[in-house]
Amino acid sequence: MIQLKLTPTARYVLLVVLILLGIHSILTFTHEPYGRATSIFSWSSAAAPPAVPDTYYDSDADVSLTPAHNTSARANATILMLARNSDVESAVRSVRELEDRFNRKYHYPWVFLNEEDFTSDFKRRVSNVIAGPVYFGKIPHDHWFQPAWIDENRASAARQQMVDDNIIYGGSVSYRNMCRFNSGFFYRHPLLQQFKWYWRVEPDVHFRCDVNFDPFRYMEDHNKLYAFTITMYEFAATIPTLWETVKEFVSLHPQYVKANNAMNYMSDNGGESYNLCHFWSNFEIASMDFWRSEAYSQYFEYLDSKGGFYYERWGDAPVHSIAAGLFASKEQIQFFDEIGYEHNPYTHCPRGPGAWERGRCDCDAGRSFDYDGYSCMRQWDRIQ
């Protein structure tokens, strides 16, 4: 019999490994979410996401078929960016990438919004890399700044507590202004009244694949209302009362909740509690008519009246996601696997058969955030 002699260091390492394996085994059998997140089989057995049909892809051989040369084929849509003048470098990079990867063919207009007037330098540099129409607008004061009815003593105390707890953007009023604006006001801006659809783009994001189809047309043809590429968990400390507030609203207005909704993506117990899953809204393609609807308008006004955007740090991502999950059917929410997208530090890279090659992607599909334990893609896949 061969005896293996181990050094003290090796014995210590082996002991640590055995302890970790034991803890992993216990958590796997006693905590279902942990078991799902760490299972080596969780992705290998998952079905490929539904693909955009070939009929939506452009023919490079016949340029006359592309919407840039056929305005009747384009949707009533815009690409939207909220930016400051100081963002000009990162804004130009984002715009240039999406123009090169998508909009050089489609010529959809861009709308840029800012809490201040855009400088001539910002306008000149951004316009220089855009082939189609460009609009620049200033956000109305009442749509951006903290409302006068907010108790500033309570709000400042809450911000300080979040700073003490090292919560990201915990002390920022401007971040809260942005979240509230994106939750309930951007689609009311005068420049956006002419459009039905928007594609939200932020400064310093990256598009890692060619988008040789029109996502607006696809969504319009298939009665979609909201589209995403990345889904993850929210920080619980930023929204401690949001779900209870949503439940209050739903109990008052049950008529707004759609049948066959996406509740089981957001909750593991039929709506009793929120599992924190949301669509990462720095990328979203959606119908502004959905946000302008009675259901969403009533929902936002109710949330806003509670002051949670300032007394806590409610983000537009969970606010939008919960609304889409409740007031639309799950079939009206689209996961665009084909659109490779990066917002540091996370990247979605296409995982469907042939999608990476077709999009001439430069991302590493094996390191897509879809596979990360902090991703909520498993929760989304399980309701499909």
C-alpha cells in the first residue's frame, strides 16, 4: 500500500478544502437559491434563449432594404442618453460604438438630455459621429431636483446612514435625482413626445457585437414592451420598503396586474417577498407608451408620494423592472441575447447557437455575466 506523505502546509490546505466542501454541501441542500447559483449543471442544461428570426436581419447585398433607405420600415423610435457636459469623452465613445455597430444603417435620431444646457463643444463633438438627426434638451427643474415636500432632515439622516454603511451612491442627492427622473419623468420631456420607442444608452458603455437587425421593429411586431440584456440582484439596503409599498399599491389597484405576469421572476414565494431581481436599466429598449399608461402613471405617483427615492435610495432599475413584471405579461418582456453589451464591470455576451459568430462579437462568451452567481438570468429562464 502506497502511503502519501504530506507536509504540514499541504495538510493544512487539504483540511481547509475539505471544510469548504462540507460547507458547500450543507448550503446546497439547505438553501435552494445557493444550490441553483452554484450548480455546475445550472447552465449546461439550460435551453438556448429564443432567437430573433432571420427575417429581421438586414441584407448587405441589397442596401435598399435597410430602414436607412426606407423610412417607412423604421419604427417611431429614438436613442436616448442622459449626460452631463463633463461626460463628453465617454459619451462620444458610447455613441460612436452604437453608430458603428447598429445605427450607421438605421439612422435613428438621438436625443440627449442634461440638467443644464449642453455646451457647444458637447454638441459639436457628439453630432460629428452621428449620421442621423440629433436633439439636445434641458431637463425641467421640477423633473430633476428634490421636491420641496421632502423632509430634508430625514433625507439627510438617511444619506448619512448609507455613507456610514458604505452603500454605493449612498450620500448622493444627484444620483437620487437621476433615479427619480428616469423612473417617472424622462418620457414626459417635450423632445420625446414625438416618439413611442427608446433605446437607453449611457456614457462609457460598450457594444460588443454588430446589431444587424432592428430591435424596435422586432418589438413592435411582437407586442413587446420592455427589453433587457443584463439582470441582477439589487442592493437590499437601498430599497428596504419598496416591495411593501408595491404590495400596498397592488392591493389598491389589482386591475393593473396582468395575467401571466413575471411575478415568479421577482419573487420566490408568490409575491410575499422580493428576491431583488431586476433588469439592469442602463440598457433598456422599451415603449414609452407603457410608462405613459394609466397603470404606470398611478404606480409612479404612489411610489413618489412615499418619498423612497430620497428617504431610501430607490433606483429606476427595480422601479421599472417591478412595473414591467406586474403590468405586462411575461411574453411582452424581451431578452435580447443577440446584443452584446458591457457596462463595467459586467458584460453580456451572446450564448445562443451561432449568435456570437453572426454578430462578429469581440467579447468572451464564457465570461458573460449571465453565468455569474450574482446574475438573475436563472430566475428569468425558469419562467420561460
